[in-house]
Amino acid sequence: MDKGIHAHRESGDTLHTYVSLSRPPEWFAAIDFTDPAAAAARIAAEFDGWAPELTALITDGDTEPVLRPQYTLPIGHRWARVPGVTLIGDAAHLMPANGEGANLAMLDGAELAVALAAHPGDAEAALTEYEQAMFPRSAKVGAEGKRFDELLAGVGEDDVPRILIDAFREFTGAARES
């Protein structure tokens, strides 16, 4: 899907809302964020037909909308070994905001710790071992995320459950039941 509204509750009965829109930079540049009400209304217009309780999360907030572009690294991004240095988490494989980057970051930290423990006194061997596992793993997750976005592109809300099941089957190799 090319848009979404995400919210989570914080302390003090605060509801924090994020809006995701996949639009070209020029689309955002045309919005006057110095006029918060107009900016919120323009963004909410992209959710025409959605429940008013959801679009109110955009238009009825206490804070001004803030534009925060999101970027990703190319799938399969690598770097040449630099002695004594490596990267983990988003620095190594910046992913779309779908939760996979956080999962990869935690796995990176754990695998790097295991590699360092397995090679006491030889950080270079540990870093090399870690990178050899990390690069293909993050490329696979990035490719799956891109494929998932492709599957969701242009589908209606009613198709999402079927797409999720099909994606799960595709990514896990599970056979389709007739």
C-alpha cells in the first residue's frame, strides 16, 4: 500500500500519530507546512473514504504536522572491509519503516557478539564472519520487503488479507492449499 495511518499511545493519555505516504518529493514540496491546518487537510485528503475517526488523527491533533522523509539503502548494499570497523542496524541496511530494520538490528548485535566471543583476541576474524552472514541476510529481507510492496501495490483493502497469506506462502515456501 502506498499510504497508512499509524498511532500508538504514550504516557499521559497522549496518542502519537504517524502518516505514511509514498509520493514524489515534489508532491510534498507543494504543501505549505507553515500553515499547519492546510497541511493537515491536504494530507488527510489523501485518505478520502477512510473512516472519519482515522482522518481525525491527522486533522484534529494538538501538534503541527512535521515532514519526515524516509530513505532506504539499495538492496544488497555492501562496503569493502575496513580494519577494525563494521556497521550494524540501520547504518548497515536501512530498510523501509516496516519493523524489519529493528529486527535486523537486534540480530546484528547478537550475531556480532557471538562472532566476537568465538574469536577472542581476533576482532578482524569476528567482523569478517559477522559481515559474511549479515550482507546476504539483509539483502534477502530487503528483497522480501520490496516484493511485499509490489504485491500490495494497487490492491484494494478487501484484497489485503489474501495478499498477506500469499506473501507468507511465497516467502516461506509453504504450499498453497486448494
